Amino acid sequence: MSTLERTWDGLRAHPLAVDALLALGVLVCMVAGSFVDPHGETGPTWSAHTPAALSLTLMVLSAGALVLRRRNPMAVLAATAALSLVELVTADPRAPVAMSAVVALYTVASTTDRPTTWRVGLLTMTVLTGAAMHAGPLPWYAQENLGLFAWTGMAAAAGDAVRSRRAFVHAIRERAERAERTREEEARRRVAEERLRIARDLHDVVAHHIALVNVQAGVAAHVMDKRPDQAREALAHVREASRSALNELRATVGLLRQSGDPEAPTEPAPGLARLEDLADTFRHAGLPVEVARADHGAALPAAVDLAAYRVIQEALTNVQKHAGHEAKAEVSVVRVGQNMEITVLDDGTGEDAAPDDGHGRHGLLGMRERVTALGGALTAGPRYGGGFRVHAMLPVRNQVTTAAGESA
């Protein structure tokens, strides 16, 4: 911080001392001005006459009143204007006592609103100039009278300009602070949304693979004694499912790492390109899955692709857990205009548990939140004649437009 800045900060911290210095400066100027003869042969000149005792008293009193100009501007203006009136009416030659009224009028204009400035400014100019013209010892057209009118008008205008500038700077500062708060709130909102997205991914990954591990472990335990080859095959599927779960968990949790942490996995997020692999994991677990696709192999935005994959994964996991041992599942992926339609059907009896109990309730809620976050819609419920249906519509056009707009 420079010396000038430190000095300015110190002055702002002691406004009363600043006003005292200002009052002293005004007093010096008034006393010096009282020695000037405005009617010299070649213009205003220094004269040798001494100000009258009344004039000196009025100058000291009016300058002293300026010390309190910040605390009560109106009262100070009234006091200095009254003292100036006395000087204008009685003194000949005059002393520039009205200088203190000019400073007081500036203070009022800089601390009040514009209508008040107009009213007070016009009243002060009218009273002081009128008194000087009609009750003073000089002719009404004397240059001192016209100068008084000009100085009071300029004081009111200057004070109003300073007040307007302060208000403008304050508005800009407030707008900047509000924008900063808005950016912070937006950042917090984005963090919360990202945490929710990661939580959904963790839920989908864990639920899917744990369900497969549970089924395959049950199969292995059931056939361990009679069919050891089948038990070994089931245990191999358990191992593969657990390895896949660990890999996906590592990739998902890697999103939480900071820039200084070890490098996160670079494996891309799963999408519809891995739909057959997903279906195979359920087929190995004993759930017949048929997949029908009519999406023409169109490229999807990453968020839509991941959401479609997770919806199918969660829906098939619910079928595996709740639809019964004889259930079959059908998955269809269809491009309908600017939307991607995902449908998962099963013909199960629901003998194990209802899909909206326990895990299924949270799974359906997570699917709905994931789809809604992308501007889509999801419905889920029992089918007529038995089974369960999950249907999701994911908009593709809005996502592509948004991505293009952000990249631009």
C-alpha cells in the first residue's frame, strides 16, 4: 500500500479531524478574502483595510459550524446561511462569510436525495441572493451578488453530482457482490448435482453386481455336491462379477479425486455399446434376456448414453431379484424422433418381493431422478396380465444442442 493510500485511509477513519481541517482552511480563505477589494481600478486588488470585529466573529462562528457538517448537515446549513445573511445585510465592505454556506450547501446536496437538494438549493440561493440584492449596501446588480448566486448554484450541482457518483459506484459494487454470490451458489449447486450423479452410479453398480454375485453364489451352494463342474462355473461368474464391480467402483470413485491425486482410470463410462455384454452377465446368472434395438446405431451424448445403460442395468437387476426364477426379460431400445425410448419388460410372478420394496424402491427412485435430470420421463409399474414394465424417454436433441452451445 502506497503512502497516499495509507494517508487517505487514515483520513477516512477520522472524519471529524478532516472536517476540522476543512473548517480551518475555509476560515483562512474567508479572512484572506476580506482583504480583497473587488472594486479596484484594474479589478480585484489587495487592500489595507482590516475586517470589522463583527465580520471576524461571523467568520469564526460560520467556520466552526462546518466541523459538525457531517453529523447534522441541515442544521449547519441553516446556521451558516443565517450568519451569512447578517454579514450580507450589515457589513460594508463585506467579508466572504457566505463561503461557509456554500460548503454547507454542498454537504447537504451530497448526502441527501435530489428533490431535497433542489428544494434546499433553490431556497438558499433565493434567500442569500435576494437579501444581498435588496437589503445589502451594494446595488442589486453588483457582481458580488451575481457571484453569490453562481457559487451557491454550483455548490448544489457539485454535491448532487458527487452523490450520484457514490450511488452509481455503490450499485456497481453491490451488483458485483451479488454476481459473486450467485456464482458461489451455482458452484455449490453443481457440486451437489455431481455428488448425486456419482451416488446414482455407485448405487447402480453395486446393486447390479451384488445381485449377480448373490444369485451365482446361491447356485454354487446348491449344486456344489452333485454337480461340481456347474458350481465351478457359477463361482467363476461370481469372480467375474466381483472383478467388474471393483473396476466400475474404481472408475466412479476416481471422479472424486483431486488434481494432485494419483491418475484416475481412463476407461470410458459404460453406454449402449456395451448393452450385449450387460445382457450376457444376466444370461450367465440364469435370466433369459432378449434385446431388440432400433436406434440405428446413432451416437448419443455421453450423459444420455450412460443414463440409458444405467436404466437398463437397474431394471434387469430388479427383474433378477424380484421377478422369480422362471422370469424372462425383454429389452428394447428405439430412436423415436429426437428421443431415445428405453423399455424393459418381464413376465415374472413377483414371488420374491415387490419391486417397490427395499432396494427396488430406491432403484426406481434413482432411475427416475437420473432420467428427470436430463429432461426425460420414466414410468414403472405392473403389466396387465403379470410382470413389470419400465419405460424411459430420454431427449437427445436438447442434450446435443446444449453440448454444442457449451462447446461454442
